[in-house]
Amino acid sequence: MNTVAQILLSKPSHAVHTVPPEASVREAIELMASQRIGSLLIVEDGRILGIFTERDYAHKVEVRGRTSTGTPIREVMTPDVMFVTPATTTQECMALMTDKRLRHLPVMDKGALVGLISIGDLVKEIISEQQFVIAQLESYIHS
């Protein structure tokens, strides 16, 4: 079974985008659009205070009639952030993401933020794992 560390190594960028809690929703959405990402971590003094996702925007801003420019991100972020470590397996991540209905997981190592994985990263890795197993089985059968 592969781990989060292997997923992080395969990602083209290790950048984790963050904003301070006083940033406006507009600033967060503009950053997400420019970077083509689906979430941002809300960080203050090196501590993760929350996560803001496209889902948060849809459910907590747009449908509630709030304005993007007048709403601080701290008012609409999800404060309880689940995270994994580099040693967490892909199967453990899939179970956590499925159970908690998450699309993004920060990766923490010894208290430091070292990355962020998405459900897309995880699915890509699991497909790669399965293709490897299939290739090994086919090789075994043909030999």
C-alpha cells in the first residue's frame, strides 16, 4: 500500500496556498481561481485555523446572500480541519475522506504543514496502484 509521502512526491508542485483569517472571501476566491485549486488553508502565526473550499463558498456565502468582498474568510471557513501524516496509507485516506465527506486533506509532519492532497490526487494514486498489481498478475500468469 502506498502512502501520502508517495503522493506528495508525485505532485508537480508542493505549494500549499494559505490566507490569513482577515482576508476577504473575494481574495480567497481570486487566489483559488488563479492557482486553479479547490481549497485554501487559513493560517495565523503558523497555526492552521481552518480550511476554505469551493463547497464552503457555495454553502456559506452564495446561498446565504453574503458578499465576497464584505465577508472575512474566518466567518465562513471550516474550523475543524482533519489532517493526515506522510505515513498515512492511501486506503486510510480514502476511508477518512469517504466517511467525513472531505475533498482535501492537509499533510502534517511533526507539527509542520508539508503538503495538501485532494481526492483527485488520491484517486490517481489508487488507480496507479491497481494498474501495478494488474501488471504483476498478468506477468505471473504469462510466465
